[in-house]
Amino acid sequence: MDPILEALDPDRTRPADVLHSKGLSLAFGEKAVLSDVNISFRRGTITALIGPTGCGKSTFLRTINRMNDKVSGFRHEGDVSLEGESIWAPTRNLLLLRRRVGMLFQRPNPFPMSIKDNVVAGVKAHQIAKGKQLDVVAEERLRQVGLWDAIKDRLNESPYRLSGGQQQLLCLARALAVGPEVLLLDEPTSSLDPISTEVVEALLRELTPALTLIIVTHNLGQARRVSDNTMFLYQGELVEHGPTAELFEHPREARTENYVTGRIG
Amino acid sequence: MSAFVPLVALVLTVLVLAFKAWPAIRVNGAHFLVGSSWKPGNVYGAVSTTGGVAHPLGSSYGAWPAIAGTLESSALAIIIAVPISIGAAFALTERLPRWLAEILRSAIEVLAGVPSVLLGLWGALTLGPLLANDVYPIVANHMPNVPFFSFFRGPTGHGEGLLTSGIVLALMIIPIVASTTRNLFAQVPALPKEGGEALGMTDWEVGRKITIPWVRAGIIGATVLGLGRAFGETIAVAMISGSLLNTITPNIYGTMGTVAATLVTQLDSAFADGTGFEVRTLAELAVVLVVVVLIVNTVARIIVRRTGHLAAPVGGVI
């Protein structure tokens, strides 16, 4: 970034790295899932998290918003910090952490309530807005994900009649409604058709640099298309990470090369 | 074919009852539903004839106190039992460690199997007097004398009555509603619940806004099952209601009767009626009970249909 622009950046006093994982090892009971992961996530970037099934991608992702905490036997060593403060710090409010670190899941998971109530469910839970303000939030977020025109007349209807792609966009709108800084995406397009996938991918690009995104994906093409940086996990180890183009074109490690070229998977 | 057995049994039961009750229905008329007198008349004396139907001189039957008592005690039981059952189901599926949940779950199932006569005896000998001596007076003395709350004021009796009946009925319903609701909760998929958690909802909010609505129709169904049990429960209520036939209790502690309890408490003396009219009247009372149960079931179905449009697809797409 240009030094002048950098000096004028409203985020200039905030650490450039939003999230930082330091010596992070994870285990469920006796089963080690991840060992010694060290990586930083720069504000406003999209990081793709790739690796074969069972490599620990989702576990890593679900650690960041502490979804693993209540899984029985979950243990962690090392630390993950959000803007310099550990996510496990005793002073940390879990609910506020999850407001700042949102999540989109493998499959759309609308709540059993109207479309509008779905969008503002988190806003209500965190008591950010009420009454007429909720309508404003709902419209704004549905516009942001490009759903507004298609469903503005169906706001009080069930979300389960929407198409899978629309449901996932609704869930994205819901996650964005509480104003997160980081968005965790756990294979968000794995259940969607190619056209919906394209829509979601385009949206993710638009979310930066306001948000920092970490996306778990099995789709290497998707990782190349949407991400700035890529991290490759293999058997619980962070093998390699770096700018996406570099990692795909000139992998430093043989295992990375084998994976991105499809020789292991 | 066997699928039709319950339907045939229901239809036959109602038909036989209605046939038996028909003379009483004609003689008692509308007074039976709105009147408050329960007088067998002089069963050993002169016989009077109304519209060709013989009945003891002076007999007059109005079942409104029993109907009201059934509705009141069942409503009380539901009001007490449903929140407790949902709370218990929530604790069993979401909160407690698995070993403890399993123990408590078996305990609930054991409670479901306790014969109601035991609960009735316990209610009459232990729970009722305890509540009437130590709990009801405190509540009664602290209720403001304004509409609705004044129903909780006044003499608290000796433990036989509406509130005690409602509490004991609730104990009988809780196992039904709690174990059904527990099974429903266990079927709610993890994904929408995790969605709520990831959004920063508390466990309580996830339960209230996602888990419960997800199975709302099933919970209403379980409640109707419980309500059916409360309507029909006979012996325990006969033991703890005080079996009042002719008046509606002025407050929540007073003695009362229900349709089902009246059937069992009056049957013996009904056989003393040589004209058979009181037995026919009891049959009419039974028909009323069936009709009330059918009405409540129908209303519940309508509620399920009305509130169902936002609910998750049956079987769950997720």
C-alpha cells in the first residue's frame, strides 16, 4: 500500500494481522488433530484452507469461533488471538467473540422462522436493533447478498421454500447482519449448484477488505479463484502457506505439489 | 386391516354409549350441559315418565360442574406439566452428561408406569395435606384481590380439590410429554443449532428460537396426548378432587369433580336406580367426555396446521 494511503487508513492503529495462531495444537481425547500451527491472517484478505479430508481443516476453522470447546475431549495447546487478545482469555465474552467472528456452514441452515426473522436473528440476540430498525437491517443485508429483489415479497414466508443457493445467501446475510470482522466459511458452496457457487464466490470478493475471510474448501479451483492466500494442511500439519498464486504455481513442498496437482487427495 | 381396529373400536364405543344414553339425552336436554344440579331423585320411590322415558321422581341432572372441573383441572395440569416437560427434555438432550441423562430418562419412564391409583393415594394422604397446610395458605394470603388473582384467594381446604388434582395430573402427564419431547429434541439436526451458536446466541436462545420451533408440531401433539390423559384420568382424581357434584369451586383450592371421576364415583349408586335412568345419564356423561376429547384434538390439529408453515420440513432437509 502507498505510504500516504497507509497513513490515512482508518485501521492504521489496529494490528495488520487480525487473527494469529501460535503453536496451536488440537486434540480430541487421545487423537491429535492438528499440531503446532503458526499462521497470521491479514486484515481484509481471503485465506483458503485446503487439504485432504481429515487433515484438520474444519477443526482448525471451528476452533477460531470456539465451536469445538464443548465437544467432549477437545483440548488445545498454544493460542489463537483475535486482535492481540487470546480467544480463550478469561475476560473474553464468548457471545461477543462469535459476533465478531461469523460462520457460514457446509449446507444452508436457516432457522425455523420467517425469512426476515432469519436475517435479523443475530441482531435480535445481540440486541443491536429493534422494531423498525430490524426491517432496515434485513433489507440492507438482503440487498448486499443480492437476494432482495427476488424475495422482498416473501419476507414473512418460510425460508425452506427457497432454493439451496438462496438459502445459503440468506445464511450469509444473517451472518453479515451482526457486523462481524472475520467470517469463517466451512465449504460454503459444497452443496450448491455451479451457478449459485459462482454467485457466492463473487460475493465473497466483495466482502473484502471490510471483512477478513477464511474459507475451507475441497475445490482447488475455488481456492485459486477467490483467495489471496492459501494454507495447505496435511495430516494435521500446516505444510505450507503463502500467496495463492505462488503456492499453486511454485509450491515449496513436494506434498503441496502432489496435492495441488491432484496426485494425492 | 389391523390399522382400522382403533377406528372401528372408537366408532363402536361411541355408538354403543350414544345408544345407551339416548333416552337420557332426550330427557335431560340442554340442561345437562349448562345445569349444575346432580339429583338422582327418589330412586326407591315413585317413577315419573317424561317423553316416554321412566326416571325416578325428582331426578335432575346437570353436568356443567363436572365438565368445568375436567377443563379446569386438565388446563392446570397442562400449564404445570408442559413447561416442566420441555425444560426436562432440554436438560436431557442438551445440558446433562449422558450418564446422568440416561438415569433421569429411565426415572421418567418409571414415573410413566406408576399406576394412577398410587399417585392418587399419595396425593390424598401426603401431598394434598402437605400443600393445604404449608403452601396454599401462603399463596392465598399473598394474592391481590383483583380479577384472575382473586381465584387464588380464599379458604384453602384440606388438600382435596382443584389445585391438588391439577398438580397430580401434571405428574402423570410429565412423563408422556417429557419423553416425547426428548425424542423430538434428539432428532433436531445439529446444523441449525450450530448456526445459532455461531451467531452468538446463548443456549437458551438456541433452544427457544431454533430447537423448540423446529419440533413445534410434535410438542403440540405430545401436549394433546397429555391432555387426553388428563381428561380421561379417573381414579386419582376421584381420590383427590373431593368429588363435588353440584357446584363449581369458587377458588383454585376448592373441592371439585370431573366427568371421568363422576363416572366412577356415581356408578355404584346409579345401579340402585331401578329405572336405569342414572346409568343412562352416566353414559351421556361419557359421550360428553368423548366429544370434549374430539373437540380438543381437532383444535390442536388446526393449531398445528396454522403454525406449521414456518416450521422445518418434516424429515428435515438439513
